[in-house]
Amino acid sequence: MQENLNDLRAFLLVAQTGSFTKAAAQIGVSQSALSHTIRSLEERLKIKLFHRTTRSISTTEAGEQLYQRLSPLFDTIDKEIDELSAIQNTIKGNLRINSTEFVFSYLVWDRLQQFMHQYPEVNLELTAETRFTNIVAERFDAGIRLGDDVEKDMIAVKVADELKICTVASPAYLAQYGTPQMPDELTKHRCLHLRLPTSGGLLDWEFKHPQTEEILKMKLSSYFISNNNNLLRKAALSDLGITWIPYEIVKEDIAAGRLVSLLADWNMHYQGIYLYYPNRHGNSTLFKALVKALKQ
């Protein structure tokens, strides 16, 4: 029976990660051994659990149905084990969190590393990507996003008050090309843009009128494009142009005079950043510890 439970856990992990390679690495076995385990499980159950190609793997209809039925059952088992751990004053388990590199690096990293030091038996996996991710479909335990991006059926806990976006350029660039005083003057400048991962388009720049609070959305021509804010910061520091970027990324550059804040009265402030997760995790001791660590 124990062997069968281990096989089912292996199946859940392959379905969760979408990869034999990743699942095998997490379990600590070879990819061929894990593949053999899954094939043996399929033979015993007399159903095909995965569609396999040379480049990808996905659950079959039967495999997905089995995953949806088993996942909450094993979550319950893990929860009960967590509760026993709590009695012994230890918290352990696995957490997979999805967010952006900016959020992980600039908004919550200090709290996450303190959490890891406090609970050394917790295994934490952070996946940083700009695209919006369905954390349930892609088997994440939690996500961290702007409030507008959080699905309504999730438990949400604020971890940062707001996201401030500023417009910056280097002193050398401004000396050569001039300093814009109004947003519409940006059309005459070299702009450094962020590429969106989902649509492939460029992120529109938004400004709030200092008197009317009307939101001005601008589509500007691009001199330089990247899908990474840190590369946009480097481009701005290299005198290549003006960029629209989270303030936390460039605040030290502004304070040191390496970059100049432009159009400060027009800066955008977006609503709070939230940790969010499915309702089934709400009473988990592990999640309670995570929420306590991250909650502002």
C-alpha cells in the first residue's frame, strides 16, 4: 500500500510540474526510474495518464480527472501532518509561489528569507515571470500580484501598500536631448519599453493628471525594448533614453544622481500587492506561517 501511495504522489508531482525531469529532480530519482514508475501505475490502473511528446507532457482527460480527485485528498493528508508538526513546534512542507522578479526581489525578499531562516524544514520554490499565471491550473500553491489581477475566488492578503511607477533618464541623456516637462513631450524622445509576455505588445505608459486625476495612456515609439525591467534600468543608466519603471528598482539610482526622476507630479500609483491562494489552503499551519511572515 505504501508503495502505491508513493506512486500516486509521483503522479501528482509530474502532473503538477508538467515535466518528468523536474519531478524526478524534486523526488531525487532518475528520470528513467520515474518514467518507469508512471508506466507501471498506468498498467495497474489500466488507463493512460499522460500525453507524451519529445517536447512536452500533459495529463490526459483521465489523468486530469485523477489529479483533480487526488490532489485535495493528499492536501488533506499533508495538512494533518502539518498540524502534527505544529504540535511539535515545527513547520515543514513544500511551497511553490508564482510572481514577478520585481515583486520577489524588491518587495518581499527580506520577509521571505526571514521566513526560510525561521522554518528551515520548509522547501520553497519561487517562479518569477511577467506573464499572468493561473496558479490553480499550473499547480502553484500561491501567487503574488497587483490587486486587480487577483481572481475573486481566492483568499487575498496585502503584502505591499502600492506600486509606484516613475519616469527616469540619466543626466547625460537629458543634457543631450532635453528634459520633458509634460507627458506629450515624450513623443520626441528615445523611449525604453517593456515587452509584454502574453500579447507580445509593449506596455503602455500611464500618467495621472495632477489636478483632474484623469489617466493618460500613451503609446510611444521605442528606441530600445526588453522583457526585463533590470535591463531597462541598465539602458537608462547607459544614457540610451527614458524609461517608465517601478520606483523601487531605481530609487537608489535617483538618490545617487545616476538617474533623474521626470514628470513626478504625473506618477502612477497602483493599488496594493497581494499574496493570494485557493481557499483549501486557508487553514494550513504552513500557510498561516507564510501569511504571518508576508502580511504587512
